[in-house]
Amino acid sequence: MIIVLKPEATKKEIKHVEDKIRELGLKPMLSVGKERTIIGVIGEEDKARLQPFEAYPGVESVVQIQKPYKFVSREFKKENSVIKIAPGVEVGGNKIIIMAGPCTVENRERLFNIAKGVKKSGAKVLRGGAFKPRTSPYAFQGLRDKGMKFLFEAKEEAGLPIVTEIMDPRDLPLFLKYADVIQIGARNMQNFELLKEVGKTKKPILLKRGMANTIKDFLLSAEYIQSEGNNNIMLCERGIRTFEDATRFTLDISAVPVIKKLSHLPVVIDPSHCSGIWDYVAPLSKAAIAVGADALLIEVHDEPEKALCDGPQALKLNKFDTLMKEMRLIAGAVGRSI
């Protein structure tokens, strides 16, 4: 349920509605938009439906949302959400944000070199994994705490905010200390306890779509985060599993306009993990910009042949620089910038 308030509704009238919702054992969520202010109701809506909220002072109307996800829906918020990562770095506006860096943090020197390189080419966020979810238990699992510290040092050195993946809610204090954006990987998209824990923070969350999940599943996972109070969510399409085996996964490029129609949250594309092959990263990145993506998450490495993780899909620094120049032309053609 959404309670739409009149433009002239007073703070006292709004508080009266919120207090009544709490009395019913439900949770109110206030959203102040450019066009209107609304209150979302979290909990058993049958209790709320019995209340004549339309008659309350300051209330304009009451809207029942039929979709299972509510607060990430367009019904809850008509205008696009813009997620602030750092001063001057916002995802969801006219400027397309490029997040780039290695799949995993390997050592301090290499990370610093890549960070300086991607920044020089125009990337606004440094990506890198300190904790790595790997299919094989014998594969490199990341530098963990040491990797987080290296990322923070690279942030200070290059002046780039960082995005890195969390796997365990017990590590959340470390991420709150060092990370600017907390990434929830595809394998954890339906780790609901983890989603609830990051939802209790105010950190920007980059939520990746699971490799075998529908868009409905995806939005419901985002709903878990937002229902805990954190509305700083970015949705990342990174490819889904299909019958096709020419690439690692199949990039669902149609997910961008579909999600934008259903939700107010910004959409990010990861062209590296879906392809698994560096040669395909550039054309998929360009397609993502053309179709309306708000940000891209691209793997870049100074020596991919020596990478400890996903070297075949990483762009070399010079190829990334070329791609950035090409993407700027496409962004300009669709009325945006990089």
C-alpha cells in the first residue's frame, strides 16, 4: 500500500499517519520526491486496508500495489533514483559512470598501477575483489582483509571510490570501514540474511542478478534491501545461464529497458562476466550504453595473462582507454555523457 500525501500536507499530519501505521504493527517508509511525497506501508497490508486513510488530514489518495515488490517499483517512485557514491560521482543521472579494475586484488603494486591507469582513461570508480567466491574450493579465494586495505590505499592514491564484493555478513564492519559501494554477487543475490544486513546500512549497494534468476526475482531481492531502510541500490545485469555456450553467460540486454519500466533504480551492466572473453567486452559495453545503462562494471588488468582470476575477460589498459573514447561517442549520440 502507498499513501499519497497532498502537496500542502504538514509535518504534523504526516506524523499522524506514520504513528497510526506503527500502531497497527506496520512500518511506514517516507519517500519525498520532486512531484509528490508518499508513505509506503511495510507488513501485513490487510491491517492497513481496514483503516480509512483517505479521510486523514493531509492524505490525497491510497494506492494498492499489486506487484510483490513495492518500494523498488515505479508505483512507489516515479522519478529515477540517483545513487551518490562520492562527491561528483552519481549513478542514475545523465552521466554514465564507468567502474573499472581487476577481478581480484593480487598485490599492492599491481592494484595501484591499474587504478592510476583506469582513472587516467576516465573511470570514476575502482572495482576489485578482496573476497572471491569461486566455483572450486582450490581456486584463489582473494587476499581478504589485506586486499581490503590495499583497495583503500589505492583509493587514497588514485582518488577513486571503490566497489568490492561481500560474501559474509560477519565481514560487514570491514566493508563499512573501507568500501564506498558494497557489491552483492550473483551467487548471493538470494542470500536473504545478507541482503537484510546490508539493508540496515546506508552504504550504496551494487546488487548483481543471479545467473538463473528472473527479473521478478531480481527486484524482490532489491526489495529485501530497501525494506530494511536502505534505498541506495544499483541493479547489475551480468548475464544469465542459457543453452548458448559460445560465451560464459548470455547478456540479457533487454533487462535494461524492462527494469527501467518496472523500477526507479539505476541499472548497471557487467560486460566482462557475461562474455568471459575480452574480445566481446567492447561491443557489449557499447550496446549497454545505447540501450540506456546508467553505469558499466568492466574488468581491466595490466597483464591479463598473469591474472590470478578471470584473465581471459580482462581488458588491457590500452584497450580500455580506446573503449572509453568510443563509448563517449555513443553516450553523446543518446544525449548522455561519460
